Amino acid sequence: MPADSRRDVERTPGRFRRRVHWSDVFGFGSTVVAMLVSLGALFAILGYLVAHGIGAIDWNFLIKEPAAVGEPGGGIAPSLVGTAVLVTISSIIGIPLGVGVGIYLAELAGNSHLARVTRLAINTFVGMPSIIAGIFVYFVLVKPTGTFSAVAGGVALGVIMVPIMARTTEDVLRLVPDTIREAGLALGAPRWRVTLGLVLPAARAGVVTGGVLAVARVAGETAPLILTALGNEYFPSGLFHPIDEITLRILKYARGPYDVWHQQAYGAALLLVVGVALGSSLLRLTTRGYDMRNQ
Amino acid sequence: MSIATAPRRLLQSQPMTDTAVNVSPRPAAPREDAPRAETADAPPVLATRDLSLWYGSQQVLDRVSLAVARHQVTAVIGPSGCGKSSFLRTLNRMNDMVSTLRIEGAVLYEGVDLYDRRVDPVAVRRRIGMLFQKPNPFPKSIYDNLAFALRVNGRRGPLHDDVERALRAAALWDEVKDKLHASALELSGGQQQRLCLARALVNEPETLLMDEPCSALDPIATSKIEELIYHLKQQYTVVMVTHNMQQAARVSDTTAFLWMGRLVEIGRTQDLFTNPREKLTEDYVTGRFG
């Protein structure tokens, strides 16, 4: 008797009636708005770069030296090579030092006085304007050697990477559960073995992400390079000679009076953005770690 | 394995004395080659003497003196917070990580005070393995979990035979032999705990400490582990902390009852559960508190 049994079903939900929770709408709505605004800004930049710069990019742009001032044609090959050289030098300096400091802070120092001083210094340096790294290297390397150089530029960028790397490394190592350290120690492993053989591999994905962010950060630095790498219209003659870098090239072309420079500046900026995005996604794909949250 | 032939390389700098509970914590002249006979009573392999422990100003253990017999399972029971886990962790110096730790008294392993300044805690832990409350496999493959343990112990060359032996000893081989290179994290909780047991066994320690090894496992996995513990004592000395009194009654030979940091009673498991000497023990094992 379905008809009868429905009689005791209320026609309206009464006090359970569905209603709009305005606090939810405003709360989540505002996060969606924030997302749309930020994403919109990012895509606007990217679209602007594509619109103005795509025309500049062709094979010659990648493999040629700059043309004579104001002339059409020519490329930014020395800037691309220089960027690669500077990023390599800075990574060789900045990543091991930064990871070392991070390991020290997370695994050895605890909350000692020295550790607190180190953390304060790192937090200060992370927020320090990068030009200061440039000035520092200018006085310790450029002036004594008497020349702007790739090495000076790489050191300046490396100095910027150290605190970034140190802080991300410390943070991700702290996420590794202590149960892993205990398990290793209980097997009779010395602490360095636990750190290098267990804790660091468990945090590998996080350390790599930190490295990618640090590289991306310095690949886009201009200010410290003005005082150290200087820039160069040609391929560098050696590591102790001035070298070009992509953002130095963008700066020079963007400030110049020629339309062809402006277009090439957009093209170079587009290459930089796409290159950083591609590079970081590739690295993260190839070094996917275990998920630590399973622990 | 007699005491005389026990590998001594791990505690090299430590002179060995006659094994007895009441030896001096500062061993006298080395007697490396002195003959030592095991008495019928099986002298304790591990003993604590007036062991007190503080975390900062909080006292956790109060003058605990307790002996552990070789090739037996000794269970430590007591209510939560009675100090049984802390006690277990002093036996292989896993408490060293706690910076506020303070210890008085002695932990004697075959007559050597493990808290002597000259003792290397790494060497202690190689001889006295540990199984934890929650399975804690490394985020590596099953094989690499065991390979890491072997390599930190200085093993080189092919490891497969040792890996298989340890996995068989932990009754896990048949379940994982076809996926040794799969992540250990893909195993079930009970399998993970047996992997951790295999990892603890792979270097053939002499003594195994277990900190509530089944508390995170379901009843079937628990009974598997208990069965393993029962067989392990032929080769190992086992000290097990548990809050599960039935488990202590099932698998242990000797049971110690800790209460508020003090050792209330220790005796043969059967006696302690059926005929306890202390009123407090009786109240606890009959479920009147705790």
C-alpha cells in the first residue's frame, strides 16, 4: 500500500528545509575570486608576452649573436649560454651549501643558540634585496680581480640561493616522521647514515622542488648581475670574463629606442618564462618521491 | 651461543666480566678469555640496577631492578604512562635522542654498563634490536628495507640470501617473494610489522626489544606476530612491552609489572597472573584498575 505509507511523509521538510548558507558562499566565493584574479594576471602576462614576443622567436633568435645596434635580425644566443653558465655556477655553489645548512638545522642543531642565530640569519637573507648580494660580490670578487665575470655573477646568484635552499631543506626534512629516524637508529645506523640514507631520500621530492624554485628565482635575477656579470654582446671568452644573461638582455632591449629591440625583449622574456616552467615540470616529474604522508 | 663465543666486536672497547646481576657497573680488569659456563639457572643477559630516569624534572622510572633471562620472553606490563616504554628504550639507548633525559643506576648487558661513557650506542643497538609500536618501514622497496639494515652493518656483496632468510624468519617470504622491489608502504599493516621484524632480525642481533608490537594490528595479524615471538626465543632474548595482559600471558615466560615508574613485581608469567604476591598486581591483572 504505497499510497497509504506515503501519508506519514511530510510534504515539506519543515525545519530541515534547505537554505543558502551565505557564509559559505562568501567564504568560498572569495577564494575563487582570489584564484581567478591571480590566474588571470598570470595569463594576461603570458598572453601579452606571446602577442608581442612570438614574432621575434625563430631559429636565428636562438643561435645568433645580437645584430648591430638597431639593425633587424640577430639573436640572443650569448644570453642563453650565459644564463645556463650562471645558473650552473650558482647551483654548484648554492645548492650543496644550502642543503648542508638545512641538514644541520633540521638534524643536528636542534634548538641550540647557534641554530637560532643561523635561522635568524637565513630568514633575514631570504628577504634581503638581491642587489645587496651583487654589491657584496662586487667588492669581494669584481674589484680584487679587476674584471666583471661569469664567476662573479655565479657567486652572487649562489649567495642568493643558499638561504632559499637552506630554509626549504630544513622545512622538508622536518616533515620526515621521527619514526623513520628511530627505525634507522634502532638498526645500529650512525646518525649521518640515517640522515643521508633515510631522511634525505624520504624528503627528496621536497628538496628537488626547493632546488627548482631556487634556480627559477636566480634565473630571473637582474640586479646582482649588473654589478657582477655585467653583460656581453658576444659569447664569453671565459669564466673570468663578462658574460651576458637573459634578463640583462631584456633590460637593455626594453630600455632601448628601437622597435626591433622591444620585440626581441618580449621574445626573450617569453623564452625565460616558458623555459623555467618546462624545466621545473621536467625535474619534478623525474624525481617523484614516495609520499611521506603514508607514514 | 655461549657467552664466551658471543661476538664481542660490537662492544670492543668494553671489558667483559662474569655475567651476574650484581657485578660492578665499572667492570674490573678485562677477562676476555676466561671460561664462562652457563649455569642451569641461565644467568640474566640483561639487567637493570636501581634504574631511575627523568625527562627534565619529571621522574619516569624509580629504582627499577630487573633481570632478563637469555632465550626467554620477558613481558613488561602496566597501565599507560607507567614508564614501560621509557624503560624499554633505555635498554638499547634509544632514549639518547631526548635532550632532557637523565639516568641514574645501571643497565647491564652481559655485565657491561650500557651507559658507561666508553660505550658506543650504535654498537649497542646493533646487538639489541627493536620493534616499534607502529610499523615503521622505510619509504623504500621491501628489499631495500633489509638491504639498508645489512649495509649499515658493513655487509657488502650480494644480499639476497640474507634477505630471504630474514623474510622467512618473519613468515613474510611467501607473501612478498614476487614483489621484493615493490614499495614497503604498499604492504598491509600486519605485513609491514613483519617486515620490520625481518629488518630487525636480518643482522642477527642477540636481543630484541618490542614496544607494544601488536597494538596497531588487527587480531589476525596480532596472532601471527605472537606466534613468531614464541618461536623467536629459541634464538633470541625478547623483552616485550604490552598493555595487553592476555598477550603477556600467552607469549611470555616472565612478566614484570610496572606501576607509576616502580617495579611492583616480577616473576614467572604463570605465577604472576594466577598467584601474584602483591595486592597491586592482583588488582591490575584482575582488571580492577588500569
